[in-house]
Amino acid sequence: MTDVDQTPADGLSASPRPADLTEHSRTGMGAAALQRAIADHLRYSIGRPAAALRPEHYYRALALAVRDRMQDRRVASTQTSLDLGRKVTCYLSAEFLMGPQLGNNLLNLRMEGAAKTALTAMGQNLDEVLACEPEPGLGNGGLGRLAACYLDSLATLERPAIGYGIRYEFGIFNQQIQDGWQVEKTDNWLVNGNPWEIAKPDVNYLVKWGGYAEHYTDEAGTERSRWVAGRLLKGVAYDTPVQGYGVNTCNVLTLWSARAVESFALEAFNTGDYYKAVEDEVTSETVTKVIYPNDEPEAGKRLRLLQQHFFVSCSLQHILHIMDDLADAGVRELPERFAVQLNDTHPAIAVAELLRLLIDERHLDWDEAWDITVATFGYTNHTLLPEALETWPLEMFSESLPRHLEIIYEINHRFLDEVRAKFPGDGDRLRRMSIIGEDGNKNVRMAHLATVGSHAINGVAALHSDLLKASVLKDFYEMWPERFSNKTNGVTPRRFLALANPGLRELLDRTVGDGWLTDLDRLRGLEPFVEDASFRQQWRDVKRNNKARLAKYVLSATGVELNPNWLFDIQVKRIHEYKRQHLNVLHIIALYHRLKQNPELSIPPRAFIFGGKAAPGYFMAKRIIKLINSVAETVNADPDVNKFIKVAFVPNFNVKNAHLVYPAANLSEQISTAGKEASGTGNMKFMINGALTIGTLDGANVEMRDEVGGENFFLFGLTEDEVQAVKAQGYCPSDYVDGNKELSAVLDLIARGTFSHGDTDVFMPLVDNLCYDDPFLVCADYASYVDCQDRVSAAWLDGESWTKMSILNTARSGKFSSDRAIAEYCDDIWQVWPLKVTV
């Protein structure tokens, strides 16, 4: 290995000495073999002369070299599972927010040192090469990032798994801030290709759409149905290997891309109709063009329904293909061979599609097909918000999926008979539980379909699961209490601690060993060091370095200069009224008001940092972004104020810049209205990196506070029961505004145009919403929140005490590892067991 240093800097021309050849360049894990692999890919895959090579070419070559090593394990993992007939998890999700892959895969393969050595010998810097990787546009927020964490944990725990989703050509959008407003720009993340995926054009399936259902009698006299499609499109597989940490298990993420069945109409081309020659191809490829098309217009809704059906149909056909052709198993063994999890309602059409495939194409009778379907599916609910529980207009559904609607009617008919038998004479219950909603315009309730068609239903935090059983799915819980459970979310410590926070990783390894990477509970070993002054100083040094790193990024991205010695108060998440970024802003304005009213006032300096995207059509969320940036503009320019507070909005928040954000936080804002957040995972990412939380008793905050201790958590606000009581009494936000002079003054400052150059119209919708509607009780929680923030400031002044609380937040974060969550899914719901893979 010593002759790595003898290779010329371009890595392309030297003949390796015999010692270099002890490992194969495709599979070897040492620096020499990896260097040869990079050089090979630069020459044969990238095809650039040495003089034209740039860091992005080294990124691609290194990625391909790493993928080779993963693919070796991927093939072995698949073959081992097939040979032993082991059960496999199939995770169906409309999003997989994977984040940059190179650093994560080097970590999981334990090849970071080899990569650094190899690149150094080639005249390259590993950090610069890592920075070349684009953010994959395969998700939007917590739902997709959870799915990615779960794939990581499934592989690390050596549980066989396949993730199924959509290969979006364009991500949701790149967010730019212009004059304080969010501006959406195209996220063309595939413009330079994706070295991690392997196209599988031979793995393709036909997907039907539109048309009509036809009924006939077969040769045996049995009544049958078939779907005569109005349109056909083809789904083509793209496989991305998913490597577990420190093991040989490498699972796969299979994403489907839409293609035309016949991409080029030669006859039309020859007659001069050039557009018609490619029309079908253009129309078909639109299906997987962009994640979450705007579903305000009917065309957007129809496209989103088509996306969901498309990836579900391809995935189920692929699973049945594996059963038939690879596993040599009959379709009746499906529940013993595959556990299929529906990640929220987006893939819920799978219930009807599997029944169609079993009844119409495999000719099983209804009862047998239904038993197989229910035994195969599990359903994870991710929301308590009624508007987020997907429904589809009946007319649209009938035109798009006519055979599925027939199947859903039959499911509903049989299901409601069960309900009548268990709860006779309860017509209201039948109406509430029906899969077909009869209120107003008829619609198909996808959460009901997923619940009826699954043998296991779970929430994602203890409070959320309790609320599901008490409200959203109360009737179903009373029908089948044995189907319901809780599986509190988790995050992978590999990406969000080891990869994102290398300084803390090094300190943890020195202090408690590196076993925490796969057993986060081992961080409890930090607790004895809380009283060690030397250790506390090392802890603060790591945090300050992380803050300096983020401050440098914020300056480059926004022009706002932040002092790493200040308290970093951070709220990064999707912009939504229930997440209450505007409550945070009201506190900032209150501090501004205090400082302007009293020039002698001194407060602990604090940097308020925001990030997150608003849905393009979400009027109020986009106003909140504008308000944050307008307040930032005013505060940051005011010398009376900016020596105590500054505000920055980090544009285009994603996994890549999250690596900078989470490790730098002193205070994590988890301030949603109690009873609205299902779980949250950002709260966990902050916690494992040593941030203290200010939050309500909402989602997983409840369990986080239980774990860390109430004395190490800043609690404020109404509880979920109190929220319901306030609403039941007839909530009047103006009463809270009138009764709180500071809140009234803060809203008046906004209304008078203080932060909008005198424009009194731009924020009036926000002010009116808070004063006269306030659906998420911002005004009701304002006083409690501001008082709690005063306690935060007082606690920050005692640096030693704050450091102790920070250490304890990390030390007691073990419950919130995705490894724990996935072990519970595997053991309690899926019955998918560890499988050792040898290479």
C-alpha cells in the first residue's frame, strides 16, 4: 500500500507495482485499489483527458468506484435472500429524500480514510470532491427523509428490504429569495446524470389508465372482469444500492420512470407530422417529470393520482414477478415472502391494485385475494390534519381508474356489512367509516382504504397514535383495536451525527467508543462526563466550530454576518401555519420593540436562523417567508438592535445544508400547535447534536422531554386537551391580543408597515388572520412562549449549566434512532428477520 504515493497526480498513467495488485480494483477496500478504480473510471467511464479533469469528475469517478463495491454486496444480498426464501420488507413511498450519497456510503463502507488517501495521492481534496454532489430531488420533507433513514437502518440491521418510489426528473423546486419572497426555480438535479443508479430497461411493466371495466364469463362459466385501458404507459426500473453500516447487507431502492410503450411513431414522422411522432413519449414521460405537481387545478390532481397509481402498479407487478420467476413461490405465499408498508396515503391505491392483479389477472376468488391483501399490507399514518388525508373526487377517480373504483365499491360493501354486524343500527358510524365519502361531492377516502386493507396501522409518536385512536381513526380503532400500534419515528445517527458533525463524532468516539453508531443508547455513557469541566470545554469547542462553519455558509448564502459566540436559535422545517414560524417571528419583533423602547436594555445576543420551503400555492406560508425576511432586513440594519439580535433565512433548505444547520444549533424551535404535528424528525436531529428544545407537548416532543428530563427542555403552551377546550369555548384571538399590550404592539408594528417600507397591505392578511381567525392558536400561546424564551435567555447566561443540558440531550437521545424504530417494525409488524450476507 505504500506505493500509492508514487502514482502521478492525475492518477491515470503509472503502472502499479505488485503490492498494489493484492486487491481487485472493482472490489478492494484499500486506498490503492480504490485509487486504481478511480483512475479506471476517469479514463473509461468519464472519458476525459487528464488536463481537462476537475473535482466534479473525480466525484463521479469515486462514486462509480464506491458503487462497484456496493453492487458486489447488493448482488450477494439478493441472492442470499432468494436462496434462503427469507421474507423481505417492501417500503412504498412517494418520497425518498436520500440526500447526497457519497459521504454516507463511504461512512457505511468504512472507507472514508481510504478515499481521502486515494484522492490526496491524485492531487484532490475529499471535502471538495464531496461538495460536488448535487442534492437528489426525490423528496420534499420529513416523510421522504424518514423513508431514507429507514432504508439505511434496514440495511444496517441486515433486514432484507426494497424501497419503491418514483424517479422524479425534477425535484419539487429550488428556492430562491428575491425581495424577501420565495421564488421557485426548476430543480434539474439529473442534468449531469446520477452515478448511483443503475438503469434496468429490461425490468419494465405496463400500467393502465382510463378506459373502462369489462365483464365477461370465462370458459369455465365463471364471471370475470378485466380493465380495458384508454391509455398504456411503461414503467422502467432504476436501482440504487443502499448500503448498511459495517455489514455486507446492501438493499435496493427501486424507482420507476415513465416511458411511452412505443416511443417513436415512424409512420407519423414519414408523413411529416413530427410532433405526433413523439407525442406519446412526451405525454408519458410527464408522469414522472416532477414531484408533487400543483394540484390546485384538476389537471394537477389527475396527474398526482396517476403518479401514485403508476409507481404502485409497477412495484406490485415487480413483487409478483419476483414471486413467480425468482423465488419460485406461488402467489398465495405472498404474505409469507413480502411485507408491504404504505408510507402514508400516497400508495394507498395499492390495496385495490393488488386485488385487481390477484382477481382479474391471477383468477383468485375474492375471499382468498382479500385475505392475501390484508395480510400483506401495513399502513403508517403521518398526519392528523384533515386536509392532508387524501381524498379523490369520485368522478375523476371513475374516469381514471374505473376497475379500481368497482373493486373499492365491493371492498366498501363487504366492510360496511362487517360494521353493521358489530354495531347494528348505527347509521352515523357507517357514514363516518365508509370508504366513499358522501359529504358534499362524493369522494374516495384513501386513509380509509389503507386502514381497511391493512392488517397493521401505526402512528409515528405516542401522542399521535393516541390521537389517531381517539379522533381521526377512532371508529376503526373501535372496530379492530388489535391492528393499531405506535412506532415512534427515528433518524439515522450515521448521517445526522457522524457524517454531519465530524467534530462531535470524534469526541464521542474518544469518550464512549464508536459503538454508538449502531447502538445510540451507548451515548448514555456520556452522563458521567457532565461534571467534567475539561469535557464540557471540549463540547463547547465542537459546538462553536460548528457554529462558525454555519455562519460562513449563511454569510455566503444571505450576506448576513453572524457571531458564533451568540446563541444560535434555529427553526428549519416546511413552512406551514401549524408549525408556527410566525409565532417565532412575533417573539423577534417583541425583542426589537423592547430594544427600541428602552435603549439601555441589554439582552443575551441571539441569532435567529430560519429555513424551509412553502408549497407554491400556499398563500399564507409564502407571506410568512416574506415576513421573516422583512424583519431580518429591518433588524439587521438597525445599530440599536443588531448588536443583540440578527435574523437570517437560509434559502433552499435540504439535506445537504442540513449537515451544517443541525450541528450548529443551541436552541431548536419545535413550536407547533399541540395535537397537530404527527411526530417530527428535525426535533430528533437537533437533539442528537446537543441542541436544547423549546417546544409544546406535541408529536415526539412529548417523548423527547420524557427521555431528557423536564429540567433540560423548555416547555410552553397549551396541551392538546387544552387546545380542544379553548376551541370548544369559542376561541376569540382578539381577546388575547387586547389583553396583552406587547402582543398588540407587535401586531401593530407589522400592520403599520414597520417591516415593509411603509406598505400596510402586504402583511395585512397575516395580521387579520391572527386577530380574527388564528386557527393554530398563535395568540393563545404567545404569552407562554415569550415567557419561556425569557427563561432560555437566562439559562444561556450560565454557560456551564447550558453545556450540561446540551450534553444530556445528546446522551439521552438513544430512543430516537431509526435503528430502534425499524427493529420494532420488523419484529412487531413485518416479521422480517436479520440475514447475514457474505461476500
